[in-house]
Amino acid sequence: MAFCKKTGTKIKQALQQFDAFIAAHAEEALRVTRIIKSALESPVVDLLEAIIPGDADTLLKNKVLAALETGIDTLSIVVTCKDETSLEGKVACFVRALATVSPDLQDAVLQKLQSIILRELDGNTKKQNVYDLFSQASYSNSK
């Protein structure tokens, strides 16, 4: 019983760390990972343009692109993706590598990518597990 109480308290503390900024950017991170997932099913000619439309706010666009690159480098499901010199190359390599694994692993990797993007958009102000929890909640809520 004490375990449940302690776990409940930890979850409550983590949920209290969510703020409006994280909530707003969780949707953006989820949108990016959904586009990558759709590219697994039907390749997009210009994946980065699909992720960040030309009319997007420049500051947000730059932050999302930097967060995406950090996420791909961090996850590096294929070490060779780090050798790509452009973000376009890294994203294409990442999608190709992701296409070779099971759908369950794809979902797990994309959920973690969403969490890393969210962390980077928030300026890495909280522990990674807080971003993981919020990303999982927003992903589950969107289904």
C-alpha cells in the first residue's frame, strides 16, 4: 500500500511540473512525429517541408529543426545517420532505418523522439522523465 501511495505522489509531483508552454509544444512535437510516421507508410518528397511549412514562424521553425536533429542524433537507431551532413539526410536516413523495425518499435522510437523534441522546445528545464510522461499522455490522448 505504501508503494502505491509513494508512486501516486511522484506522479502528482510530475504532473504539477507541466505548464502551458509544455502543453502547447507537446502538440507540435506530436505533429512532427506523426509526419515522420506517415512517411513510413508513403514517402514524402520533401519531408522537412512537410514537417515545417514555409509559412511557419521562423523562431519556432528553427527550434523544431534543431530539436529534430538533436532527437535523431540522440536516438541514433542507425549510427550511420549521424554521419549525414544535412538535416534532410539525417531525417531520410532515420525514416529508412525506422522502416526496417517492427511497428511496436517504431511507435516506441517515435514516442521517445516526441519527448526529446518537447524537451528541446522547452529549453531542457525539467528532467527527461517529465517530458516522457507528458509526451506519452499527449500521444495516448490523441488516439
